[in-house]
Amino acid sequence: MQPFVEEGRLLERSYEHLSDCLDDFVFITYENRIIACAGLRLYEKEQFGEIYAFVVNKAHHNTDISKKLMYKLMNKAKKMNLDCVFALSKHGGHFFRRHRFIEDDITSLPISRQKSYDYQRKSAIYSRKL
């Protein structure tokens, strides 16, 4: 994740935060190493899930790894009986649209997520009904 944090593509998260949220994550491994991961945070009241920290090792870009990772996230969301998943991204518009997400506005987010939206970062909001 760190190279993407340094590029400003991902938000920095502490080791403690990641440890606390480990159950949110799905992973793809290759030769016993994690090469891709993403989190799916639950908003139980609304039955929404937020995709976050979606990252694929640069050596595996332009392969089908990101597609496999999205597939794992959607399966997890379906098993959780979510109504909708969303993601906030500054750089992933084409990627999310390719996976049947639409660009949405802040009012589509759960209220608690609307309140924590970072207006300075100005991330686009992408959502997908399940």
C-alpha cells in the first residue's frame, strides 16, 4: 500500500487501524505474497458497504488481478446481503465504471459517511446496487 500512499492515491492508515479492520479485507496472493487487497466496510443500518484501500501491486497491473479482486469484493458484499456498495476515489473512475458503478453524489452515502467526507480531497463517489 505504501507506494500508493506516497503517490496520494490511497489514504495512509496506521498498522493499528489495519489490524483492527483486518476482517474487512479480501486478498489475492501469488507465490505466498499478498499482491492485491481491498477492504469492505459495513454500514449496517443502511446495508451499504464501502470499498476502500483497493490496491494491486504494480508488478501485476494490466493483468486480470484487479478484476479478480473486485469479484471477491462483490461476492463478499452479496454474502453480507448488502443493497449497495460504494467507493470514493480520486483516480479510479474508469475502473469503477468498467465494473458497473455509476458516479454518484454525496447524498447517496450513508449519513455517517456523509459527515466524514473529506471535502479537501474531493474524491469522486461511485456506487453500485446489488
